[in-house]
Amino acid sequence: MISYEHKFEQYSTLIQKAMEIIRKEYDSGITLEEAASQLYVSEEYLSSQFKKETGYNFTETVRKYRIEKIKELLRTTKYKMNQIAGLVGYSDPKYMSKVFKEEEGILPTEYRRNSNGIS
């Protein structure tokens, strides 16, 4: 998993900026197209550089970042699933749960129960 808080310096300036865009806009459904436009590069170039430097494609990275934010909210808040879904950019809490289970192997409610008090 890409570290968002550390090791930014190991990536090129372009990828550092792309990761910063993900950090700031993950909850609004940022796309490769929008990020490339903000960075004044082609989608193809950003996509290839992103994969080359991080090992993940742009969409996978946004998804993984959202999952990390969901986990954080599950551990540190008592928000309901629909509230968490909205905060991380999913309009449908059922879809968020499906994505979470695909990534983590358990449902968000199970994750919360398992990490209760761990924070």
C-alpha cells in the first residue's frame, strides 16, 4: 500500500502532486482525467507514470485511500455506515460495504467490531 503520509519524496514531483490531489479530493470522486487536467499532462502519461512509480494504477490508489479512510472512521467514530459512505465519497453505503469487503475480506461492521477499542 502506498503511504500517503510518508515517503512522498521517493516519487517524482508529478506523482507527489497526483497523490496530493487524491488526498484532497478522494471524497469527491476524483478521476484520472480530472487529475491529469489539473497537472497539465495527458491521461495516458499520468497513468503510465503513476503505475511505473507506485505499482498501482490511479483508480486503485483512490480506492485504497478511501478504504484507509473508512477504516480510520470505523475505528475512531460512531458514525453510521451511510454517514461514512458520504464522507469518503460513496453515495451508496451498500456499494461501499461491497468494495470494503473485496479489499479487506470482511464487512465494515465486522471491522469495527474487531477493532473496537484498538484505535
